[in-house]
Amino acid sequence: MIRFYILFGFALMFSLIHFQGQLNKYINTRYAYLSISAIVILLLLCVIEVARMYRLEQMEKKKEVAAQQHDDHQHPHEYEHHHDHSHDHEHHHHAHDDHGHSHESSSRWKRTIGYLILSFPIFTGIFLPVQTLDSSFVKAKGISFPSADGAMSDKNPGQHQFLKPDSSVFYGKEGYETVKNKELAEFLSLSQIPLDDNTYMKGMEVIYNFPGEFMGKTISFDGFAYKGEQVDGDHYFVFRFGFIHCAADSGVFGMLVDFPKGTKLNDDDWVHVTGKLTSEFYQPFKQTIPVLRVTSWESIPAPKDPYVYRIYS
């Protein structure tokens, strides 16, 4: 019965995530069909588990009926003989029962611990609120920048990324070169590059992969400001949290932005920025990085969905 409750609990948790519109905080919504498939499979397993329990219950009833019929036909003197014989081996059976009880107790504890581990994500997924990521995540993790060659294929695809989206880890070397060049062609002919929810992740990756191709071009995007401890003057990072596939490979993506003198922003203030792409040597990263020199900007309310997702061509 416990198996049924666990299977049903997972199905209920995934269903609530869909119903409450929280799926986008766990995975790239492009893969929503995977969670729907999981719900269907879990419900099918629930049905199978109910059928299994019913079959076992019927077998137990048949055994009880058979045992009762056997007792009804047994003669009294046969019962006495059987009773005396059982006394002769009572001590022997008792020793085996103690040994069997020890194994059964150990197995029961292992099953109990396993069920508790499986129940924990169900409890947290249903009863605990989903936390929307903000600048506190950046403060806790810090920000870093990939090496100059941009290669991350030797790194763990499950690690959180920062500043530059990098999907190279999900391709072979030749496959990623093909993807890079194809996506470069989508943006290269544009004199102005507005990065919206659908193009943010792709556009940022292209710009970081080919910064020289976009120098002097006008770029605009939305994001939240983050000053941090490594930035001074009128520079702020402007970020968005994004998913490549799921929360495991999520990160905070954007670029360093040079605002007009005297600009004062707080962490998590949402802004729309437009400017010309330049580059600067950024000492904390010990390398030159793209920087957006603002020509105009405005404060905006936080979007309903603060996350962006990697959409492939």
C-alpha cells in the first residue's frame, strides 16, 4: 500500500506543478511533455500496484479457505500425532525463527528508510513554496567567466553557469561548431539586436562566442541590476536567470553594462537597457569581456515570468 501512496504522491506533485503554473521554475518549458509523460506513467503504475495488491489479497483468501478445509477433514488422532511431533522440534524451529526475525527486522528498516527518502521530495514539492531566484543567489555563488576559448565541454553539465550561456557541453565539438555558425547567421545581418524572452539566451551565447562581429551594434534587453563587490563607478551587471534544460544547468546570464554617470540602482531593480556593444578588460576575470555602453534605459516592473529559456533553432 505504501508503494501506491508514493507513486500517487509523485503523480499528484507533478500535476499540481502543472496546474499552478510552476513548471517553468523547474525545467525549460520546451520539455513540458516529459513531465506530462511522467504523470501518465505514474498513474499507470498506480493502477498496476492496485491490481497487484488485489491479486495478493485474493491469493491470501484462497490459502485461508484451503487451510480451513484441510483442518475440517483432519482426524483428531492425526492432529494429536502432529501436535506431539511439533513439540519434538520446537527448539529447533525456535532457533531458525530468531534468525529469520533478525533478517526481517533489518529488511523492514531498510524499506522504511527508502520510503522516507522517496516521500521527502513529495512533501517539499507539494507543501513548500517555490522560491523565485534573485540577486541573493548571485551573492551566494559569486560570478565567474569561462576561459578565453569559451570551452566548457570538459565540465559538468549539471553545474550552474554565470554571465555567458554555454550549451557546448551538450554537443560534440563538430556539432557545436555547426550550431554556433547557424545561430550566428541569424543575428549577424541585424544592425539592431533586441533580445526578448525567446532570443535572450541564444543571442547572449552568440554575442559571447563572436564578440568582434557585434562591436558597435545596438543591443537591447531586460534584466535585473546587480552591483556586487567587484563593480565600481557607473557599471552594473544586468542579468536574467535562465534554463538550458532544467534547474540543474540553470544560471544567471547577461553582461556588464556601463550606465550614464550618476545612475543609482539597487540590486534586483528591473531595467530595460539599450546601448552600443563595446569591450573592456575586467580585472576580476583577468580578461576582456563584452560591455554594453548605455545610450538609453528605463526602469520596468519585474516580468510575470522572470526566467528565460534556451530555444534551439
